Amino acid sequence: MYLINRIYNELFYAGLSKEEFRRVKEPIAEKNRKTLGSVSIIVGLYWLASRFIYGSPEYAFSRTVFISSALFCLIILLCSLFLVKHVPQTLLPLICALLLSFFGTSFALAFLQPDQRIATMICVAMSIPNLFLERPIVTITIEMIAVVFYAVMGKRILNPDVYSWGISTLIIFSSVGVIIGHITTKSRFERYVYIDSAEKLAEIQTKYSEELQKEVEAKTERIVALHDQFVIGMAAMVEGRDNSTGGHIRRTSMGVKILVEEMKKGMQLSDTFCEKIIKAAPMHDLGKIAIDDDILRKPGRFTPEEFGIMKTHTAEGARIVNNILNDTDDEEFRKIAVNIAHYHHERVDGSGYPDGLKGDEIPLEARIMAIADVYDALVSKRVYKESFSFEKANQIITEGMETQFDPCLQPYYEAARPKLEAYYHYTSEQEITNLGA
Ligand SMILES: [Fe+2]
């Protein structure tokens, strides 16, 4: 039963399964039709030309005939390659067809009697389509019809010697054609099945990867957003306990953003670095969560002891931020956020806290944060003080350059001033409106 199935598959589906055959039949059949068309035209023209050029008796047995026909075949082969260059899958059967044609025709022209030549050419012509048909059973059927046709018709028009020679030649050519045709068809089908399967697999894989990628991106975005909200929530909670009138986090973040945008115009700062500073800015005072309410909410000046405790919000903030971002895969962001929390009260002359760092020892992100933090403290109203005017705040910041703030940042601060003032002017108006409401 297995053997019968196997033979059936070989004959009807070139050794493939029925589904595979159906799937890949059409593209192969399409290419075969094109190639068979070009081969038929070329071979037909060649034979036609052969009849006129080499048909006369004086050239019939000449060596020149053989060489000329070989050269002519070569030209045809090159032309055919050009014609079917877009369908390389059909190259093998095409070459087989042309070789068959070359040997058959040259043999017929050079060594045979006129009747035998015609018989040979018919055999060759009959064999060529075998190389381009998809189903082996079809080629076998066609060959059998050809043999029967030759057997019936040849008996009437050919003399007995040529007839018997022709029928044996036809059987040999047909058998060879069927075998070569079957081998080439099988190899093409197998290649197509492989390509088809590989393409389908690649398509599925690409689609799956894209979907997976989108899902991962969406989930990551959600996690990042949740994380950001958590951090902002924590910062807001700290802010609620502080003496500031609220909005400090939002305003300092905007202050950092305005400064960084100006700095980008004159310094080599990457976009991601700038985005990360802005995103990390709300975390700068997280350490205040560890400070007692008595100190944090004290309206007047701190005693030296209280100030000492207050100073710990920087190192404590760095520890908290580090813990919060411990599992992040964005190491740069973690470092920036920790630096901002840790060093935003450092001064370039070394008199700041907690570590008394000087100049460039203070990370750039902390030097930027320091300006935005102090600027906000100056122009905002606190429990213990009224807000300063923009001019007064500017005077204090400018005087603080080289002692408290990095003088290298002064030009960017100057450039940012109009935007900072416009923003704070707008914000204070909003706050008045909100209070009125
Ligand atoms: Fe602070």
C-alpha cells in the first residue's frame, strides 16, 4: 500500500504531498510556461534556419556543418539565458533542452539521411516539453501518444528502414526526456516547497516578533509610566510635608528643562542625557522623607543641630533613589537621579554639603539642579519669607556664580532667564486664580 501511494505521488505530484503540490504548482507552472514558450520559439527558429542553411546536399556531411550548428546553438543558449534571466529556477531544464536539441539536431544534420533527420528532429521536439511539465503522469501520457502517433503516421510516409529507426529513436528520446524531466521537476518542486516553507516560517516569525515587540514595548511603557507616577507621588508626599507652598517639584523640573534646552544650544549634550535630567529632577528632595516634621516644617531659622539633620536629606535621598531605581536597566538614569539627590546642595567653592565637593567634582546634573532649586526658592513664597522679585533673584544667582553655582553655566542661565521669568509669571498668576477659585 505504501509503495502504491509512493508511486501515485511520484506520478501525480512529483513526489510531494497533494497539499504541497497544490501550494507550489502555480508559480512553477507560470515560469515553465514562459520558459517553454521562449525555448520553443528559439528551437523552432533554429530548425527552420537549419533547413535552409544546411539542408543542401553538398553540406550535408561536412564537418563545417557540425561546427556551425554548434556555434549557432551556443548563440541560442546565450539568448535563452538572457530571455529567462528573471526565472533562474528554470535554467536546468532549459540547458537540458538546448543540449538535447544541439546533439539531436547536429547529429541529424551531419550524419543522417534526409528522412532520418526529420525523424530525429521530431523526436527531439517531442522530448522538449517533458522538461517543463509539472506532472510526470502527463509527460508519460504525451510521450505514449507521440509514439502511437508516430507509429501510425510514420508507417504511411516513411520507408520501412527509417520508420523502424525513428520509432526506436523516439522511444529512447522520450524515455530520456521523461527521466530528465522528472528529476528536474522534482528538484524544482522541492526547492519551491523549501522556499515556500522557509518564507512562510520567516513570515510567521517576523509577525510573531513584531507582535511580541509591540506587547513588550506597551508593557514597558506602562511599567515606566507607573514607576514615574510612583516617584512623582513620593516626591509630592514629601513636598506636602515641607514648608514650600506646593508646586516646587513641578516648577524646579520646568526650571531644569528650560536651562537644559538653552545648554543644548551651546554644549554637546545628548538628547537622552537631557531627558533623563528633566525626568530625575522631581526626585531631588526625596530624602526629606526621612526628616522629622518638627524640623521640616519649622518656620524660622534652623539651629546648627537642626541644620545638620536637614543636611542629611541629600545622602538619605541618594540612598532612597538608589533603592527605588535599583532594578532599573537604565543605569545612566539611576546615576543621574542619585547624583541630583546627593549633590544638589554642593557649591562650586567647596562650602556646600554633604561632601564639600568643588567645581567639576560636582556632577553636571547636580550643578544644573542647584540653579533651578535656588531660583525657585527665591522667586516663590515660603512660610518664612515672601517671594523675591525676578531682579532680586537674578542678582542673588549672578552673585552666586563662582561661589555657589558653576560660572560655566552662567551664559545658559542668562539665556534662559526670559523663559524662566515668563514661566514663573504665568505660574504665579495660575496660583492666584486657583486660590481665588
Ligand atoms: Fe534639597
